[in-house]
Amino acid sequence: MSKRLKLLQKLMRMPPPKDFRWDDLVTLMRQYDFKEDCEGGSHYMFEHDSGYCFSVSKTHPSGILKEYQLKNIKKALVHIGLEIGSNDE
């Protein structure tokens, strides 16, 4: 099973994971053609090749993402055409 699929399955778990790390987010978003940008501080903008953008604040010091952040990430993946619940990559 690919790393992308493992991270995606972890993200989609119900109830939401309490251990989804910032590094996992960056890895997953890059694999779906998002690019991250930070102009200082802890606020990052993720932009997809399609033009869709969303922001996420990097959690300190743990790097563990909050549930509301996971919802925004899922929404972004759906917006770019990923079918949630699909086993397809």
C-alpha cells in the first residue's frame, strides 16, 4: 500500500485521528499537487494547480492537527475531485 493511500485512509478515519501530524499533511498535500507557502508566522497557504486555496495554521509545539483543520483538509481534497470513501488513488 502506498504512503499516499495510508495517509489518506488515516485522514478519513471516523472518528477523526487525534495523531495526524503536520508533516503528514504536507506530504499528503504535495502528493495531490498542492504547494504550500508561508510568509512568516505559523499560517500556511496551500494552493492546488486548479487554483483552489486554503489556509492552515501550524500547531505548536506538538505539530498535531486539530479536528477542524482535518475537516478543512478533507474539504480541499473533495474540491479538487478526490472521491472520499474511494479506494482509488
